[in-house]
Amino acid sequence: MSNNPKVTIIMATYNRAHFIEETLLSIQNQTFSEWECLIIDDGGSDNTKEVIAEILIQDKRFQFLKRPDSYIKGLSGCRNHGLDLAKGEYIIFFDDDDIVHPQNLECCVDELSKKDISFCRYIRDAFFGDFDYAFDYSKTYTSFYIDKKDVEKMLRNELQFNSCAIMWKAGCFERNRFAENLMYCEDWELYSRIVSSGYSGISIAKSLFFGRKHAESMTGEFYRNDPIRRESFTEAILLVLQSLKEKQLLTYSLKRYFIATAIEFKEYNLYEKTLNILELPKFEKMKWQIFYAILPLRLTLYRMKKVIKKKINQ
């Protein structure tokens, strides 16, 4: 392994022996070679290490490490451990079940080395089942810049910041780490915190990463109403709100967005906690409380209206 890798790849893994080898091979196929890959095992019980043993022996740029108990179990703890060990000038996070475009590192390093920016965002495509994709090796693509003014789009997912679709300069993490108590949306919370702190970057219109869609993913669990993922999402929202409040970046439209979102998570008292952080004037708080109280009736009337309209049109 190079003593001075240009890029540090951090990969948390947990019982993905059936996927991880294909992911590591896609990293080996990178056109840019000055990297290290820190594979942080989160205490898995399968034979992941045995499956990738030959790769570890043949290519010393890969390291297989155990997450120490000083970091909380989970994706965030593994990534923080990787950040504390990273030697690279640039940092990128890859998942253990996806496929990386051969030009991923090359394109991102090229953008970051020639511009005064802190991160490079790119397109992440999804696939199901076996990976069968013809890579586009063109280096001609459009781009646009991202800075603090785009935080609202990030938070609304109008400008998606997928965890594996951004390369960062290491300096972005000097004072920023993943919140280890979060088991979902940890990247959404951290990345919005970084960009809202004044770091700017570029987004390039090139597909450089391919995410595998399957039932075991955290996103899949969230949309199946897994209570751990749902609660973590509410905790992430509260962290984001507090951070934006401290930076005086809570616009009226963001307040409306988070209040509306909070209503969907009644079981975690997110609505009340959100209003407490916002410290709204008495009249405005009363307005939202009235809205919250009559929302079920409004939803019922809306559904009835749709049913009636459908019957009329039949």
C-alpha cells in the first residue's frame, strides 16, 4: 500500500460476503491508482474476511479492520473510525454491495485538483439483481456549482447527496464527524452540516456509482416502517434544525417543510420538539397547533373528495 495515497476510500461492512467481492473488484479496476481502501467490519458473523482474503493478500491497498469498541456499532461509527485512520488528501465513502465506475476516482480527483472547491458530487444510478451495465468512458459532461444557498434543496432531497456519490477534501472532516447515534440519514445530517458551514463544491453530470437495490438496505427498512430507522430519521431532523438555527439559516420555507414533515412522526413527538427548537412567536405557534389539530379532518375531506370525483367520472 502506498504510504501517501491520494484518496482514502472508507467502506463499512456487515455480513455482506455475498456482495463485497464484486464491489472490491470494481475498486481495483479504477483508472486512478493512488488510493487506499479501509474496510471497517462492524462485527459481522459471516465469512466476509475469508471471501476477500485473496484480494487482501494480492493488493495491499486494501485493509480489513475491526471497528473498535470506542466507536458505537453502526455505519457512522465505522466511518468515523475510517476518518480517524485516513491518510488521503481526498475522502470517499463506498458501500459494500455496490459497483464503482472505473473512472470514479479519476474524474473526481481531476475536478478537485483544478478548482478551488471542497467536494465533487456525481450521479448515482440504481440497479436490481445482477449488474449489467455498459460503462460510459466519456469525459465530456456538464456541471454546476453548489454552496450554502443550496442547503434547502439538499434537505428537501431536490438536490440529492447520496453517501456514496461525493468525493470530499479531507479538510471537510477536520471538525465534522458522523453522529454515531444515528442509524439512518446520518449522511443527510452530516453533509448538510458541512455545506451549511460554507464549503462549496461541484456537481458533474456523469454516472460514476451504481447502487444495488435490495430488501436488506437501510432505505428499504425505513420505507417498511422499521422503528429504528424511523426514530433515527426524527433524531437527524432535530440535529439539522439545531444546526441551521445556530447558523441563522432557518428560512420560512424550511420551517414550513420541517413542521409538515414532523406531523408524519407523531409517535416520536417530533412536532412538539420541532416547535420547541424553532422558538416561534406565540401567534405563529398557535397557528401551527391549529393546523396540526385540523389536519386529520382536512385529509379525510381530501380523500372523500377524490372518491366522489372518481365516481362522477366513471
